[in-house]
Amino acid sequence: LDKLWKPDTFFPNEKKSFFHVATTHNSFLRIDPDGTVSTSQRLTVTATCPMKLQLFPMDSQKCKLEIESYAYSVLDVIYFLNKSKESISRSEFELPQFVLIDVKFTSKIEKLISGDYSRLVCVFLFQRNIGFYIIQIYLPSILIVVISWVSFWLNRDATPARVALGVTTVLTMTTLTTTTNAAMPKVSYVKSIDIFLGVSFLMVFSSLLEYAAVGYISKRMKLVAKRKSAKKSVPTKATPSSPISFPTYLNRCYRPFYSSCDRTSNLFYDNHKKPPVLLKAVDAIAFMHMTIRRTL
């Protein structure tokens, strides 16, 4: 068998490969009566596959396996696919993170300095399985954001509960983001999941800032109310002077002015017990819109 001529096939995009030799070298060579020579060898090849992760984890990837002769040019060897026989069985092809969608074969001439060589390219189209990321990343992030909205229904005087809820959700979201990024490839561009986690963190952090803003405004309102009550409680010294009587036309001007001044107290009406419906609605609608756009 060693004296029969065989093409020196290699894989240009190979990283590492090895032959299977248990219990003997897994290969055969057959010669048909019409002179056709068939040879087969079993080997495992790890090939490079540059991926574009802008849409991760809702992305599709194309991976290539290139086959070429190392020494024989296109004048000696031409690689092509035998379409009369099935080369790859997709029903038996399973991966934990991807689904094999399609397999395509193309033949081309690779022009190099040493000559022109025939190259057979096998293109695998993969679709990433999103189930793992929905369970481990998307659902926990959505639940953390929803839990942070609970602070909108708490009384503003419940300081320990609101602070503990806000800080806990922020730290949990930070841990989830850090853990997710640590398990991903280090790329210089923004991925789809980065946008989702960033907006989720912004929602959680804004809930904590909302309590700080409400606390500051409430403190200012109490200070203004305290000053007003202090002014009302100041005793006035009685003067022995005779009462002052106003003409009728002055009384008509004084009463409307007094009524308008008295109505300014409505600006400091203690309405903080009611939940900020508009704030909750805007926050929820914005988060749901972002979630739908990131997952579709």
C-alpha cells in the first residue's frame, strides 16, 4: 500500500489533528475492477472558526473546513465533492451549544506564490441554542429588575427596607454581569447581551436613585413645613392701639389676595404616600421594550 500513489491532503485552517490508531491504524484502500482507487482514513481535526459575536447569543455562525493538496498543483490534483453519495449525516450531528442548519461544499482555485492549488471548502452553518442563556442570564436579570420595582410601592419612611432592597439588587446585578462577561470571549465590540445587561443594571440603579431623590425632596418638604409652622406659632404682642378699619373697596382687594396666598400651602401637600404611577409605568414599558428588541 505504501508504494501506491496517494494525494498529500492537508487542512489549511487546521489547528491540531491526529490519526486514530486503536487498535490499528484506521484506514483502508480499495481498487475497483474498473481501476477506481478508493482510500479512507479516520482522523480528528480541530479547525479555526472566526466568529462574529455582535448578536450573541441570538447569533448564527459559519465555520469552514478546507481541504487542499500540499505539493500537487491544480495540474495534478483537483478536489471536488461526490454528490452521488451523502458525505455528512446531519441527523447524527449534535452539539450542546449549536444546531447544524446546513452544510455547503464549494471548490475553488487557491493562487499562491508556489502555484495554483485546488481547494475544497466545506461550510457549516450553525445556529446557537439560546435555552441556556435564557435560563441562566435573561430570566434572572428580568426578575432582579422586577424586584427592584418593589421599592416604588414601599413607604418612603421605610428606609431600611428600601435601602436594603436597592443595594441588594444592584450588587446582584453587578455579580451577574461580571460572571457573564468572564465566561465570554474578550472582544473589543459591544455584544447584544452586553446591551441587555447594561440596560438592566441601569434600571436597577435608577430605582436606587429614585429613593435618594424622594428622600431629598421629602426632607426639603419637611423643612419648609417646619418653618411655616414655626412662623404660625410665634406669639404676637397685643398693642393697645385701636383697631384699624378698612374701607369697603380695600376689603374687596384684600380677601382675594388672602385666599390666593392661603392656597399656596397646597404645593406642599403630603402626597408621597401614593405610589408614583407614572414613574413605574415609564420604567416598566422601557424595560419590556428593550427586552423584546434584544430577544427577537
